[in-house]
Amino acid sequence: MNKEYICEKCGTEMVPIDKKIPVGLTCPNCGWGWATTYIDPIIEDDTVYSVVLQKENKALKNTLKTVSAIAKCNYIKAKEYIDNAPVELFRGKAIEVKNLKEQLDSANISFVIVPDFPY
């Protein structure tokens, strides 16, 4: 939960009940809060997804920067990944892959996610 929420009882900034699963907020001052039974399916998705860099990419500055950040490597290794594509950049759960997908899309980097990514 990225937005700031204020307790309607005492005016204190509310905090998440659970930092891993956004199910509600509580007031650290007076204890008032709210919760939901709805949990986004992406949070409960236990599938392991692979983010695979495709051959179409060029080793441009923005591409190197993004690939380096995702693969947690230096620019030299990122250039190797780009030159040797297709190559797996990341393997992980859906919630992590969604964030990486957004980064790659915004940088116009060609990639695929295996298996098919429904989010």
C-alpha cells in the first residue's frame, strides 16, 4: 500500500497489518483499523517464472542500466547477457516478476516470461 492513510478516529497515520500481504491497515495510536478478506491472486501465485532476455536488444546505455539492475551485475556482464541472448535474467515469484516486467517494458527491452505470465 503506497498511499498514506489517516485514522478517521484520531488522525494518526495508519500502518499495514501485514507488510508482506496487503490485507488492511491499523492505527498504531488507537488501534482502529480495517481489513479485507480479498488477497490479490498474484500474491498467492507460487509459480516460479523466468524472465528471458531476447536477441533483439542492443547494448545501449539505458538497456545496460536496466539489465544490470535486474540481473544484479555490472555493465560488462549486462553487455554479455545482451550479446548472448536469449538468456535468463531472473527467476522468481509472480509479484517480483511483475515489477521487473514493468521496468523492462518502460525501457523498451525485448523479453519473454516463461511460463505465460497472466498479470
